[in-house]
Amino acid sequence: MSRIKVHDKEFELYIPQDQIERAIHKVADDINRDFAGKNPLFLVVLNGAFMFAAELFKNIEIECEISFVKLSSYSGTSSTSVVRELIGLDHSIHDRNIVMVEDIIDTGLTMKFTIEKMLKLEAKEVKIATMLFKPNAFQFDYAIDYIGLEIPNDFIIGYGLDYLEHARNLPDIYKIVS
Ligand code: 5GP
């Protein structure tokens, strides 16, 4: 299936599952190396990161804790400047090595908000692992520690990412046909 329609828009196959998963395995290797013995707390940002997280954690071999939070700044096909609250945080952050697990970093606003929130809660350190990164859209200068794949500024779906709540289940990534 190289072309699909979701709601009113056409998408074409962009990154196949095996390429995505090779990139995720590389992220897991880097985290295994950097966090051995540190018992990090991974915070998966729902909903979009669920599929990335599942593949990532099958390959994380170090002692760790995993939890899930929700936070969104996005609706439809363009980023908005509204960052909502962080919900579902049920672990103490104080003095912990935190790794945020995110599906995609676009403008970077969502993660900036989250990093600040973690530092306010007195995390020892906050690192970021993202499956996808759009360097040309990024508007900040903080470090993004673990990046699966860099992509151009196209709107994409699949592998957890939605268009109006559809297409999260697709095992490959598709990009919008403009
Ligand atoms: P940022 O705050 O970095 O601009 O946006 C981050 C959030 O916007 C991501 O967690 C994701 O939910 C959403 N987002 C950004 N780019 C895309 C995209 O190309 N496709 C989809 N489906 N969501 C995106």
C-alpha cells in the first residue's frame, strides 16, 4: 500500500517499518550505554509515542522504570502555540534521571515546556529521546539527546502518529501528498 487516504487527505509511503525499527534499535543501544547503573525513569508522552516506546523498550536492557504522561500542543496538520498541562505523572521526579520518550519534535515547544516542568520538579537530569525530529521546524536551542530519524517539514502519519485520531496503527510512516 504505497498511497492511502485518511479523512480528506492523501498520504504516500515514506519510511518503511524496518527502517524505523533499525533507527529505534540504535537509540536503544545508545541509551543502554549511557544509562547503565542509573535506573532512569522513562516518561512516554502519549498518545503518539506508544509504538515507538514499545519497540524501544523491547531493546532496553538496563534497570529502569517506565511511566506514561499526556500532553499535547497539536491539532489537525499544523502545530499551534498552545501547550496544555502535563497529566498522569504518578512518579516522584525529584533527583531522578529522566528520559522523555516522544514521537516527534517539530517546533520543540512541547518538549521545552516538559523540560522546564521536570526541572521545576527537581529532576537530576532530563534527556530527550525522539523517534523523529524536524530540524528545519525546530525553534529552540536545547539539546535533543537521542534522535531516531531526521525528516523534512512534511506532515506525517503512522507508527503512532495520527491525522485527526486516525492512522496511528499503521506500521509504516506516510507523508502527506501536497
Ligand atoms: P512541537 O511542540 O515540537 O511543535 O510538536 C510536537 C507534537 O506535535 C508531537 O508530539 C506530535 O504530537 C505533533 N506533531 C508534530 N509534527 C507532526 C507530524 O508531522 N505529524 C503528526 N501526526 N503529528 C505531529
